[in-house]
Amino acid sequence: MLQPKDVMIGIDLGGTSMRALVVDRRNKILALEKIPTNPTQRPERTVTDLAGMVDEVVKMAGLTRANVQGVSIGAPGAVDPRKGIVHHAPNLGWKEFALGQKLNARLNVPIFVENDVNVGVVGEHALGAARGTDDVVGIFVGTGIGGGIILAGELYEGLRGAAGELGHMILDINGPLCGCGRHGCAEALASRTAMERDVRGEIKKGGKSHVLKIMRERGKDRMTSSVILRALRKNDPVMKKVLARAQFYLALLVANVVNLLDPECIVIGGGVAERLGEEYVAPAREQAKAYFLDPRDADKIRVVPGILGDNAGALGAVVLGRKRLAIQHAPRHARKPKTGAA
Ligand SMILES: [Zn+2]
């Protein structure tokens, strides 16, 4: 039987949906709930949705709020984990929102807030593809490209909590415009959004492609990872060409990361890596090696797809939340201010 205060809730708060997991001390998922996010509503309404989802998922696990140690959230955008504030989350329409404080007022349990990509990397490090390694970099490719860095087993957040923005490393100063307003960022060259732009561009130039038809058939207005996979299975020449270009830029990004940090493992996460697996990661891994400054033992650096899928963020949030809770309860002299929550 579970004792009171035995489970932690992990939440992945995304621009289109939010997912909550009830996780026990052995990191077993006891219940899972997923509901749509409504980015057009006021942030307070989303807090109500989050609180409702927590109560629901706890009930699904056959527990009550008394069993909950804390709620740990991965939120998109710029986040201050120490204060539980979301500074700026464009896909939620949030600015300077005190998410931790507001949700604590509803649920009356400790709330931890962290960047969504950071928790994804923590998840893959603690429980997924990078298990057992000390130095890990995560590159999450989706509508954008996010990154996270773990050094000596600890999440590296940087002076302002802004470390790991790998998607905005500039790979071609004359490259396409990025969502951040600069040109030639990795995100503008290798994200799913960049690939869709390039596929549409190739079709406009007369390229033969099934992509738009597949999107219509599946009722998708975006080129999702499942659309990409279907097009590849149909041997779509435009899709293959565009994917190969994106993989080349991903390889450059991987090589830059290796030259900077020489990590043990680079996990490529997100929808495309999840669906395509080795087919997506292997060409980038091979091409990256040509750009390693130090070619010795290049194969020792593992470049692998993530394995936790859509649960990576929520599971990582749980792991990080537990760590922060332990720090809060530790004697003052043993606290590490770098990772400590407020
Ligand atoms: Zn950018």
C-alpha cells in the first residue's frame, strides 16, 4: 500500500495539450491524463484546468491529494525555476506569470516549475536513452528545436536559467529567418516547421510530392511527424531531399555541441526522432563526425534517439521535483543554491 505523500505528479504543459502523470517512488506510472490546452484563455483559467487535471489523475490512481508530495511542471518558454515564474511563453500567450504560486494556492502542495525541454532531458537522463551517463545534451526537434544540458549528473541552467538554447545556435548567418527574429538558427534550418516550409517551397518550384495529399487525407494542416513518415514510406523524393538537408544541419548542431562539451551522450528527442528513430538519427550521427575537431574515439560519443516519447517531460519533471523537494528538506548547510527551488 502506498503511504501518504508517496507519489509525485509530473506535468508536461504544452501549447496544444497538457499531460499529467502520477508516479510512485520507483518511477512507475500509476495513472495518466491528457487534456487540450487553450492558449487563447486567460492564464488563470489554465491554472484551473491544471488543478482539475491533477485532482482527476490522482483519483484515477485510486489516491487522494494527501498522497501527493508535490506537483512538478515542465512549461514552455523562459522560466525561473527558483520563483516558479513563467517569464515568457509565446505559445501559451503568457508573460511574467506566477504559475507556481497560483497553482499552489489551488492545490496546497509544493509546486515546481521548470522549462519543458530541460525536464525532457532530465527524463531521458534519469530513466531513458541516456541512463547511466554523467554528461548529456538533449536536442528536441519539433515545431522548434529545444535543448538541455546535464553536466556531472546535474541540470546545467546557466547564470540566468537560460542555458541550452541549442535551437538558436546560428549555423548559417545567411540562412532563413527564425522565429526569434534572427537568421540561420538551427531551428530555422532543421525543425519540423523548417522542413514543412522547404517541402512547400520545393512543391512550388515544381517538385513532385505526396506530402500535401497525405496531409489532406489525414485532416492535418501541419506536416506532422506521422505525415513525414508516411511520405518517406511512399519514397517521396521531395520529402527525402528536405529531410536529408535538415539532417545535415542537425549534424552540424551535434558537432558544435561535441566540440563545446565533449559529452558522453546526445539524445535526439521530439516527435520526428520518436517516429523515425534510427532512420532520422543515424545519418546525422555519421555526418557530424566529419566536423568533430578531435576525431579520436568518435564512436564513444553516443548520439541516440530518445525512448520515453511523450512522457519524457512529465517523467523528468517528477525526477527534478523530487530532487528539489529533497534539497528543501535538507539541512541548510547541505543545500546547493544552484539547483535549489525558492
Ligand atoms: Zn532563432
